[in-house]
Amino acid sequence: MAPPRPTSMHPRIWIIVVLAIIGLGTLSVRLAKPASPERVLILDGTLQSQGKEIGPGLVTLLTDCLEVCSGATVTHAPALPSAADLKRLPPQTRLVRFHASRSGELLTLTLEWNTVSRLLADKPWAFDAAPPQPPERALREVVQHWPLAIRYRHLDLLIPKNSAHVWSLLEGMSIRDDRAATDHLTESEQLAQDEPNCATAWATLGDHYYRSLWVQPEQAGIGLNSRTHRAFKRTVTLVPGHPRATFLWSMMLTDMGNQSLALQILRDGVRLRPGIPDMYLGIAYAGRTSGLLENARRALIRRSDLMGPLAAPSDWFAETTYLYLGDLEAFEGELTRAGTVRHDANLLFYQGYFSLLRGQPGQALDYMRVGSDPARLPTPFRDLCRVYRAYLEGRSSDGLLVLREIDEIRGKLRIPDGEWTFKEAEAYALLGDADRGVDSATRAFVQGFSCLAWYEKSPFLEKVRRHPRWPMLHRNIRERQALLAGSFPPSAFEP
């Protein structure tokens, strides 16, 4: 016996069903769209402990708590913005400032807050006075009472359980110098052992390992078996998408030439916490060095949108994405903005480099002379300024000697940094040594720098592009960039 045939449905009913499905689909898309993150501007405070400034550590810890627990977009300012600047901010931006003092093992911590709209209407600051109490309790009370919703229950994984450990953590988190971080490694390692479930302790240890790679690399090891890698991985295992650890981890991996893994963890991070500006800085760095320039460009736009009109330029590096895109006007704008807050050898090198690109050798020489001043802190970019200065002064043989010295020193480092090695390749080619230029360009590729556009367009690399080994190198760069582009389309990093 044949099975019964289904009865036909009236055409109007079909239309109603289809429209209902479309309506439900639209509703689900709207529901799935992440809410806009709360915006918080922290006015940096101060805190002394046993003669040491640990205010920066406290600000960083509070920032971690805001980003992790509330998914907030946090920016910083040294002081209250002017009325004119406040009017440029979104009205509901929360302004936060803290007052902290230490008495023995106790912490007095009060957070004042206001919103831009309230402040412009002369409304008073809101605050709750808190008595001196153990620091772990003071921090928890502040987080639990601030005027932001707690979306993620990770607070117990961010704050040590022991008072002495909190003070030790704040001291370690206040360190900004690479050598000081290296000197502090014993204390940081001990803290992570004593507080194995404190993600902040592991993130700080990873930060200190990462810094030690530049000055004492044997302390941290290399690659995916390194102590640095394991510390950051432990942090993100405890708190998935931990913003600071994810960013620093991605930076370390990119420096090591592992852009693929860096982009993977950043992709996972932005899906969990789409409102964190530094995540997009990490995407821009890994993207531009991989040749994924559209990814990098979009990430920079997203970062700028999140940080708002008072955004400060990054103090990590000169942003070269626009250079590689060929947008020299935008690159010049980035250099100008960075020049308002710092004048280190890194920035001075790129200002001179840009002047040379624009056909202004006299101005380029001025920058390179300032950047190569022996009184400056010794850095690779100070030495690279010496190389370009020698070239611009007609002393190419001297420039080659300095460049070979740099090569020898960098060969002992555990952080290869292919983007930097590419700068060596340009310098060798500019100074007339095409053989060493192609050697360095090949090494830059091996170290992860795969930005095909700049290999093809950099005017300083012209002699390398005429070298017999160039076609094979060019093909390898093109193939790797294509592979990464297939794995990481720009849509992979959309919030």
C-alpha cells in the first residue's frame, strides 16, 4: 500500500510561514549582535608602598577587572579633560578616579565616578568612602559596587587571595622597564606558584618573561615550549580572552614569527571581548607583518572608534600599516600624532625614513642625527639611525660596519622580529650590498615578515629586487601571504 501523500498547503499559508521564518531570522540576528561596550575613562591616580610607586599597577589591575568582568572599553588620561574635550566624548562615558593609601597591610581605596553628561551639567561626583581593609577585600568591594554591570564572574580569578600577595602583585605590575622586569622574575615566578589560580599573577609573569627576552633571553626560553608562552596560555586558560594577556601573547608570537597562532588567539579574544582597543592593535601588528593589510586597516579603524576622540597614539611602535598600504598621508599623520607624546629613537628613525621616502634627504639627516645621539638610551633603532646617518653623510662603508655589528648582536637574541630584519635588508640594499640585502630579506621572511606589498614597493629594496635570488623569495612570500589570507579573512575579526 502506498504511503499517504501529504496534503498541499494553500499559497497564502506558505507566504505567512516564509515571512515568519524571515522575521525570526532577523530577530535572532539582532539578538546575537553584541551590545555596545560601556566606555570608561580612568584618571590615573597614585599610590606609594614602602617608598615605591605602585599606582600604575593598581590602575592596570582595575583596568583588567573592568575589561574582564564588565567587558568595558577602558581608556586612560593623566588628568580630567577640559570642558571642550569632554564635549567630544560620548555623554554616557563614565569617568573614574581613585584615591588609595596604604597603612601597614591595609588598603584604603575609594573610587569616585561621574559621567560626561553629569559632569557637564555640574552634577557632583559619586563615591563611597571605604575604611582601611585588607587589599583583596578593598579591591573586591570596589569592583562589586561600581556603576557597571558584572557580566562575567571572573573576579576571584583576578585578585590574589592573600594580602601580601596583592602587594607583591601591584609592585610587579607597576614595572615598565625591561631590565627591572627581568630582575623581578624570581618574585613574579614565586607569586604565580603561590597563587596558581590567579590569572593576573600569570599575566604579569608572562609580561616579565616577554620583557626579559629583549635583555636576558635565557630566562624565558623560546618558541611554544617557552616559559613566556606557557604563562600567557595559563592566563587565558583561567580567564578565556583575558585582554592584556591575549594582547601581549599575540605580540610575542608575532615577534617570534608565528603570526598564524597570534591571529588565532586574537580572533578568539575579540569574539569574547569585542570592546578592548588593544586587541585590535594586536590584530594590526600581526596583520601588517603577515601582509593582511585590509585586516590591519580595519583593526586600526575599530581601535580608533573604541578609544574615541581623545585617543593617544600607541607607545609600542610606529604604526606602519599605512606605509605598507602606500597611504603616505595617513602614515605622516600617525607620525605627527606620535610625536606629540614621545621622541624616542624608534619614532625619530621613522620620521627620518619618511623624509627620505619623500625625497627630503636634508630633513632625514636631521632626524637621524638626533636619533643616533650617543646620549640616548641604547636601542636597535638608535643604531639604525647611525646606519642611515652614515649613508646620508656619504659614509656608506661606515654604515655597513655598524649594520654588521647590529646583525651580530641581533643574532644572539631570542626574538627574531622579522619586520625589524626587513629594515636591515633595506639598509643593506641602500648602502649597496645587495648580497647581504637579499640574505636579510630572506631571513625576514623566515622570521615571519610576509608583507608582499612592501617587499614589492619599498624604494630602498630596489637592489634586492634585481638580485638573482629575488624570484624564488618573491614566490615564497606570495604563497605564504595567500595561505594566511585564506585562513584569516577580515570578517574573522568582526565583533
